[in-house]
Amino acid sequence: MRSLAAPCLSFVQAEVDFRHIFLGHRTTCNGVLTLGIQAYRDLKTAGLSFIGLGVRPLTAEWGIMVAEGANVIVSGEWWLAVFPGLTLMIAVLAFHLLLGWGLSNWTMDAL
């Protein structure tokens, strides 16, 4: 309702949109941006390496490690596939938490 009453108080429409729409959704935008940048890059790289289209097999890469572990998972060595996958998940979430909170704090302090 405040965004409807603001033009009556002679506010410019761009200022009303910025204050009421963008500032209300900045935490959502921060989450989408950080997960969209880091998760997409890391998971795409690991996925390409998993199917053999990424870096060369002798290079240490999470996708290659998971693929090599998936080949021996039937023999009972499950940890060879699980730990690189967990490490990838933890790295993506840690980056999201650190950068997401940093962006949130920066935008809160700037305004």
C-alpha cells in the first residue's frame, strides 16, 4: 500500500520502485546471484569432467574423482565416490554462505 501512496506525496516512480521493490527483495537476489554464479560454474565443470568432456584424466578434478569412484562403487569402495561429491557440495554451499552474507551485509551498510 505504501508504494501506491508514495506518488501522492510527490515521490518519483523510479525512487518508489527502488525503495519498495528492489530493497524488499535484495536478500533473495543475493542468494540467487551467489548460487547461480558459483554453483553453476562448479557443478557444470564437475559434470563435464564426470562424463569425460572436461580436463584430462590425470588432473585432480571433482568430476573425475566421482567418475573413478563410481566405477569401483560396486566392489564396496563407496568412499571413493561419496567424499569428492560431499566436498563439492560443501564448497558450493560455503561459497554461497560467505559471499551471500557478504553481499547482504554490504547492501545493508550501503543503504
